[in-house]
Amino acid sequence: MTEHEHDDEREAGPDAGTESVEPGLEETEAAHRHAEEPAFVAETSEGAQELAARDTTTAGELRQEVGAVLRLPEGGYVDPGDIDIERRDDQTMIINMGPQHPSTHGVLRLMLELDGETVLRTKPIIGYLHTGMEKTGEELTYVQGCTNVTRMDYLSPLHNELVFSLATEALLDVELPPRAIWIRMLMAELNRVSSHLMWMATNGMDLGSTSMMIYGFREREMVLTFFEKTTGLRMNNNYIRPGGVAADLPDGWQDDVEIICETILARTYEYDELLTGQPIFRERTEAVGNISAEEALALSVTGPILRSTGVPWDLRRTMPYLAYDKLDFDVIVGSYGDNFDRYSVRLNEIRESIKMIRQIAEMMPPGDYRVQDRKVTPPPRARIDESMEALIHHFKIFTEGFRVPEGEVYVAIESPRGELGCYMVSDGTSKPYRLHIRGPSFVNLQALPLLLRGGLMADAVAVISSVDPVMGEVDR
Amino acid sequence: MSESTPTAAPAAPPAGVLPEVPRLPDVRVDQLAFPHRDTYKQMVAAFRDAGFETCADLCGVDYLTHPGRSLPEGVAPERFEVVVNLLSLSMRQRVRIRVQLPESDPVVDTIVDVYPGADAMEREAYDMVGILFTGHPDMTRILMPEDWEGHPLRKDYGVGRVPVQFKEAPGPR
């Protein structure tokens, strides 16, 4: 049944009730229900943001909703006939998926236009988790800022803190002690492992493999336990701060890290047995949700999705930050840009990260874990009892914060989901004048109409999962 | 995509391709350009043709209460700015383009037809700062509800304007 037929019936319902000589009890109830329906619909309506019927949509918008990348960077064109915008409305149906749908990983709402089981158009409707973090960031000092940004991408909080701290330090022009840099790398790579494990778990669940879900969460918990030991919290750590990190690594951290590496590396080969070679899993993922390198670049897609198309673009390698140029690791690329390639890129990135963590643990330099500049980092607790200066610095940093020179900077790092950027404008006070976070999930979601077009409704869940959107970061 | 494979040594951008606009040297970015809004789209397209394959980021900034920023000669400061960060994979370079937009008329050409990936970013800039992009196929709000009033990231947008309802105060007896 199409939308239009449904609308006609709905309007015909109450009329039929009034025309009948003796309206029965059921009919009046039906009329009441119909009368209440519009009010209920209006409550959840996002109006113009929604997917509209074809006859009320402009050609440009239609092209976007079918994921047409009309002008490719190399000057190539997609055949307009290919995108099929001439179809009539009465053959199709617009359905709503989400925002409360278990497979949409949070509160992502998709409106899909279907022809039978085939997806024709898609429109992601976002904003259900919008909390105004960029505005909040303007009201917090640089010292407090990390607690705010760490809640954006809640599966890789340390990367959020890292990009915020790097942007602040670029404006401050401070140089970090080597140990701070290497601790940051260690934590960032551990966080990448935990984030990819979480993705493996949910992706397995979306494809019907509940064992994978249990295994993924089990391994992730090992990493989170180490985070709790080091930072005091499992998530939203507020550990990486402008000027270094909050605390040194705990005693015996090498053993903990080695156990994590050993266990998780061995388990990744178990995942191989469970999923990689499994015929059902391969049927569901191979040649589903394809994207080409040109399309990915045009849509600004980064991270594992871009690498799955065969573009070896990893900011850790191509634009190294921290001390990634001193590590020996491979950039994992796929070849077809389908669900299976995105799965294998992430699985192998876990192994590469473990390789990196082992190198970092070996090469960890001694020294300070934060810069010893009293204008940026607070003095050690013991100094406060002895020195008036230390007390003043401590007080100033936690009440007023430090002043950052006027300027603007864009810093980008490779988060588990792609290029995580921070554009920061400072006006010389102790609070950022403008804080803009370029969330990789937010940008990668634009690829959904393209990935879903022509696919089956049943594969939509798998495709959404393979994009790995974290709604906290999409909506910020 | 062999030409964008970043294994070869980064090459210098081809000279003479880019339009002449005021620029500033900046140690933190490879190029920093300040085109007028009439030449903005032309410049973005020129950068795309010069090998900047991806639009990494686009956002709006409201400079209402900023005490003053450094701009090159010939660029008059205006209230709004659109900041575009382009990325070249083949040259491993970043370029930042900043366009000044007046308070009375915060309108600029869309770059969606140059970089389709700028779609959601332009909608966000419209939603948050209230900059209109002419030619954008779907200029609607993206994060806020459609009937929201005002643009939250403007500096004159009050924080906490949503009225909070408390219980009625107790009477005298």
C-alpha cells in the first residue's frame, strides 16, 4: 500500500462513519482514533527535514537523497538516468526507521523510500541527541573544555580530548615532554582497539551473531578496566588535557598492557573463525553497500570507509601528529568498498594497533607526564602546602584558567571513525571564542543514501552498522 | 585512484591556477586565503581542480564580540565568517578559506555542486549560525527542530533562554 492510498483511507474513515445511519461503537472509536492521529504525528514531525514525496521534491534534493555524486573531483559525471528520478509516487512507499530502533545505534532516524524491498531514496534525520556542546564549549575554560568534548564521541573519548588538547597547544605554542606524547599515543591506540571491538560487537549483533556481541563486549571490558586503573573512569576519562595528561601511568602498567595485547590479539583470530570465513556472514556483507574511492572523496568520507575503497589515507601515516612517525605500522586498505572490506579493515586495524601498543610500551621514555609550565598545568599537590606561589597558580588555573593567544587553528587526528577535526578560534581570553568539532560520523552519514541505494531493506541494518555512526558525535 | 595514492613525495601545487586573493602566511596551515564572497565559489572550484579532492570541514563563525582579528590588507572585517578547510590527499596539504559575510546579508554561494560532501556541513552552518547558502538543494535545519527560533551559535543568542517552570510558590498560609 502506498502513502497516498493510506492517506485517502484515513480521510475516508470518519466520513464513512457520519454517513451511516446508526454509527456503531466500533466505528465511532475508529473515528476518534483517526481524529487523534494527526496531533500525534505532528508531535514527532521534523517538517521540512523529512523525506517528502517525489512530486513535492526538487530535482536537486532528489539527487541528494539517492546519493548521486553528480560532479566528481576528476570531472567524471554519473549518468542522470542511473539515478531514476522520474519514478511515480504511487509505486513506492516511504517508511520511517527510528529514531528508536535498536539497529540504528542511538537515535538515528532514517526515512526510506521503498519499491517493494528495494531502497530507492534515503534521508538521515539527525539532531535527536543534540546537546549544544559547541555552545557549551564557549562557556567553559580551556581547562574545563576536555570534560565537555570527551562526551561527544563516547566510544573514543580519548581521541576527543586529544584533538581538543592539540588545538589548544597549537594556539599556546607549548612543547610537550616526550613521555606525555607517548602516553597519549598509548591511550589513543588502546581506545582505538576498544572502539573497534565495540563496533565488531554491534555489527555482529546487527547481522544476527549474538556470540560476537558478547565476545566484543568482553574484550572491550579489558581495555576499559585498564582505563579505569589509569584515569579513574571507564569512559569520558578527561585524562588527556592541554599540557599533557592528568596522571602518570600506574605501577605495573607494562604487564597490564601486555596481557591486553596478548589476549585480544589471540581473540581476533577466533573472530576470524567465527565470522570471516563463515558463509552466512560473507553472504550478508560481500558486495553490499559498495562505494568507490571517487565517491567517498567527493562525499568527504574518511576513516575505515575511505580506506576500504583502497585509498591509503590515514592521518597517522600521511600527516603524522604526536610521534606516530616513529612507529612501524601498516595502513590497512580494502579493494571493493563493501561491508566486508570495512569489516576486514577494522579487524586488521585492531591488530595494527596492538602492534603499535607493543612498540610504544617498549619505547616509553621516562620523564614528566605534563609540561612543567605553571601557567598551563597545575603544580603537584604536595607543593601547594609548601609554596605560596604554587597555591596561587593552582587557584588561578582552576578558577580563571590560562589565557590563550588570539588566533585560529584547525587540527585533525585519525579517530577510529575518520578525520576528527577541531577548529578553534581564540580571542585572547581563557575560553575558546568558537569551538567547532568536525565529527567524522556526522560527515560519514552523508554516504548512507549512496550506500543504501538499490540495496535490500534487510541489508540497510548491516550498512548503517558498517558506517559506524556514534550519535553523540553526529549531533554534538 | 592511483594519482591520489599518497605514497609519492608531496608535490607543490601548480602555480598560476589559483585566483588572486588576499592571503596570510600561517605556520599552522599550508595556505590561508581570504576571497570576497563573489569569488569564493570560483576559488573553491579552482582549488578542487588544483588537486584538493576533499572538503574536510566547513563551519560558520560569528565575530560579533571578538575584539579584533588579524586579516590581510584589503579585507574588511564583517560579523560572520564561513571557514572552509580543504584537504589534498595527493599533495598532503591543507588549505583554509575564510569568507567575510555582512550582518545584514549573510548569504554566500553553496559549494555543494563542487564538493557534494559539504551538504551536511552547510546545513549545520545555516542551522547554528544562520548563514544562507544560495543554490543549496535542501536548506533546512539539521540539528535543531524545524520550528526552532534563532541560531544558537550566534553570539547574541542568549544561553539558557528556555524558560524553566518551577512549582508555584507557596502562598502566605
